[in-house]
Amino acid sequence: MRVAVTADIHCPRYIELLEEALRKTSNFDLLLLVGDLVLKNDFTQLGKVVSTIRGVYSGKVIACFGNEEYEQSVEDYRKESEVTWLDDEAMILSIKGVNIGIVGSRGALDRPTFWQRTRVKGVWQLYRRRFNAVDGMLAGLKADVVAVLTHYAPTYETLEGERENAWPEMACRGFQAVIQRRQPDLWVHGHAHMGKQLQAVFGKTRVVNVSLPARKEVVELDLPGLVT
């Protein structure tokens, strides 16, 4: 079973890059979108993202939210029936006889950004709740293959290329302990547009930065086995 994964389309900014990247993909069975599909919460652009995808692919689309999809607009995004959103939620899909457990979340940060610290009430508690939610969902998820989608990185190891002093505002490396404890098969993230180290391995878990601006391509993976 083949999956395609990408993030950080920031439509309309990278919509032409997405269209070009999708034309180069092989046939795949599932598309995962890892946040920041639109630019600055312009949910009216989501239809353009979907139509671009539907030009080459007609199957299931699963997404998590990014920091550009604001929390107050979640229901506006959910109105797009072509996309199944996971917002600190989990689901199981059966494709080609393989049960795939998927956890989706914006993720958490070690240090909220200045904007978040000054404008988002209870942001530290919010990230703690998300951290615990992802850990709890993984503890109870039983499937042949388990994949986690978080917009923010779960480690600093895939942030090389970004300013090092910004890493705490781009990731929660506390998730490394969750990875070691729960050992999902795959953990994908975006947000690191300038990432140069695009993957890391912790036990059997492969962590992959799928940011479209960093990759200039849609990432394709074969499951089970996760061979590119």
C-alpha cells in the first residue's frame, strides 16, 4: 500500500508547486496532509487545494491542522467534505487489507512563540493537553500500521537547516519519549520549510519532515515496511 504525504502548501503561495509535485507521483492509495494547507487562515483557499489534488487522485484525504488554520475556524474547514480532519483525534482505515491507525494533531511546542505567549490564553496548558492526548491515543490504538501526523516536529533532529535558537518554537522534543515508548511506525510533520535533515529514526519509528517548500516534492511511502 502506497501513501503520499505533504505539508505547508500555504495556498495560494505553493499551489503551483503542489500541482507540479503531484504530477510526478506514482499511483498511491492514501493522501496525508500535515497542516498549513492555506495561508493565514484563508479557508476559502481550501477548495483550490482540493481541486488540485482531485486532478490526479480520487481517494481518501486525511489531514491535521497547522498553525495557519486557526482554531476558531475549525468548523469552516470541516465543511469541505473531501478532507477528513483529525484534530487531536485518531481513526483506523482499512486499505488493501491493511488496518492503518492514524493520529492527527497540530502537535506541541517546547516554547510557544511570542505571538502565542501574548495572545493565546492558556497556551502552555494547551500544549500539555495536546502532548498527553497524542500519547494517550497511541497507547490505545491497535492497527497493523500506526502513523502520526503533527504539524510541529516531535524532535529537533529534523530541524537542521532552521535557526537553532528557533527550534524550541518549532518542535516538542518531549515527544521523543512518546516515540520510544509507543513506537508508531511513522511520524510525519511539516513546519520546517528550510529543513535539511529530512528524517530521523528512533527504534522502529521513522520521523519524516514532509514540508513541501523543503522537499519540492510530495513524499511517497510504501506500507507496511515504509520503504521510499
